[in-house]
Amino acid sequence: MLATQWMGTEHLEVNEVPDPRILNDRDAIIRITSTAICGSDLHLYDGYIPTMEKGDIIGHEFMGEVVEVGRGVGNLRVGDRVVVPFTIACGACLQCQRQLYSTCENSNPNHRIAEKLMGHSPAGLFGYSHMMGGYPGGQAQYARVPFADVGPIKVDDDLADEQVLFLSDIFPTGYMGADMCDIQPGDVVAVWGAGPVGQFAVASAKMLGAERVIAIDRFDHRLDKARQAGATDVLDYEQVTVLEALQELTAGRGPDACIDAVGMEAHSPLGVLDAYDRVKQDLRLETERPHALREAILACRNGGVVSVIGVYGGLMDKFPIGSVMNRSLIIRTGQTHVQRYTKPLLERIRNGDIDPGFVITHTLPLTDAPEAYRLFRDEKDECNKVVLKP
């Protein structure tokens, strides 16, 4: 089969590789019909996620048709059309029983690597380094899905791939970001990052009852998408001082909740601080550029919630813990517990509450994956979201 392989920093190739096969009774093999490039895939592309190895198959947003199932998979049949969560979960451990699927205790065979950096290991993830299990990803023609009796959700043929594909990751991620905010009627929510995840966070905050949702970014086309998703206000952080603008928009109180949908490669208009973070990150003296998170913490009202769904990999500098502690802020975060959200969000799609396909700007063949990454990373042609067709 053809698959997108990580060959080094900023170096991808689409090559012929062996087809996946059933390794465990709870496995399924999926023929992939649609897959996508996620913003967090760019962290792999840019070389900021450790334990990648040359030849790794990447990608974690995918869906397709079941072509083979193990003997222990009773919920799926050959021919079923499914969306696959990017988090791999056993469904039986303490964490899964608590619906904390992204911290499954049984799905990361390389847990000892993760424990050295994080203390405890999160779940295994598709196509996202050996620290996260070393599982081949879904930017390919076929994929092996472990614990297939727990993860994949069946979808009917009347829904296009483009309507349901993002149940694999970014729609549940944006929704979880808003869900963690405990939104009350009249609340003001600010979202840092108006990429696809931020756009879904905006849409989800509105669905959950926020009165105002403020999107923060520097690209006009992404801010336009945020407005389309339901943002009542947008801020270009290269044109305004964000903290001052948020104070003005909230009568000095600050947003009730702040969502960081950016993560480890944040940009900053503050020259000295931006240079400081970039140099330290390039020298691997810190793994993050945390400007968006710092700003979200400082902006949030006293006693408010800071919801972190942007991906971070390790350690950051100048974290404003004094602001968190002295102002009674609540920080909630996590890789998305996708399996918790797929069914209710599928119902929202069916009910017409949202059509997730609004984020897509480019659809390309899988063989164009290397160019598609450059297109997406460099914001060429107002690229917002790329879907690849194997």
C-alpha cells in the first residue's frame, strides 16, 4: 500500500510499504477513504516531537471501510463504514471506565518512554511517535486499528466523509475545549488560535450557550472562518494588544473562560519574548513556545477557567503560576477523550446543528501529502484544512 512516511524534519515521502495485518483478536483493518492533516501533525513535520523514527507512517485523522476483523471484534463487520478516534483505548481499565480514554492504561506498549518525560504514560496514539506507542498512522491506504471493539464509530452512507471525518479528532477536541469551560448563560469565552481546532472550539462554545466568543489569530482567512463558526468578535494579535483589547471587550473583568487552541508553536508579536522562546526551543532547552497559554492565563477573569487543548510536548519556561494560584484560576486540559464525544457529536451533525466540513479548503490525493504539508504549514493559498484521498 501507499503511506506517508516521516523521513526527518520537514521531509516526508509517500512510499510503498507492507499492508497492515491482524495482530490481535481485537484488531480491525480499515481501507481508508479519507484522511486529514492535523495542526499537531505539523509538530512532527517541524521536528518538535521526540522519538520519531525514519520511515514512521504518520496521520491520525482517518475513516474508511472495514475490510477485516479479528475474532474478538463483535461490533463491526466487513463493509461497515467507520470513523476512527485518534486516541487508542482498551475500554476496560480504570481510566477508560471513567471515560478518560486518552489516558488509557493498556494501549501504549512504550509506556516506559513516556513515563520518563511525563511521570505516567498517556494512551497510545495513531502515527504520533514511539513515545505514544509507535502505531502506524492513517495517512495511508490501509490501517490496523487496535481495540476496534471500543474505538471506531459506525456512520451511515447518507453522510459524506467530509461531514463525519473530523469526529476522529478536531471536532471532539474543539468541543472538549468548550465543554471543560463549564459555560453558563451570558459567559464570554476567548479562543486563542483560529485554526480548525479553534474554529470548532468557537462553534462548540456557541452551541453550549456562550453569549460572546472572541477568536484571536493573525490570519484574516482564519478569522473569517471563526466568524463563520460563530465568533462574535475577532482580534488580530498583530494589530492590537490582546490583553488590553480583552479588558475593553469585557468591561475590565476578563473572559469567563479562555481556550488555548494553539500549543507548542505559538507565535508572538512581542519581539524579545518571541525570540527568547524560539532560541530556547531551537536549542531544545524548552520544548514549547507558550506565548498563547501565558496570555490566556493573564487574560482570564479571577476564578475563571483556562482550557488547554493545544498540544504540548514537555517543558516550558516562564509559566505564570503565581497568576494561576493567586487568582483562583482553574486549568483543565488533556488529549481528547474522543470516544466520549463521538456519539453525541454525530447526533449534532445529524440534527443539523453543525456541518464540520466548513473547515475544509483543500482536497488532494494522498500522493501529494508532502506538498500538502508545506501548503498547510506555510498558510499558502489560504489553506485552512487539507483532506487527503488515498
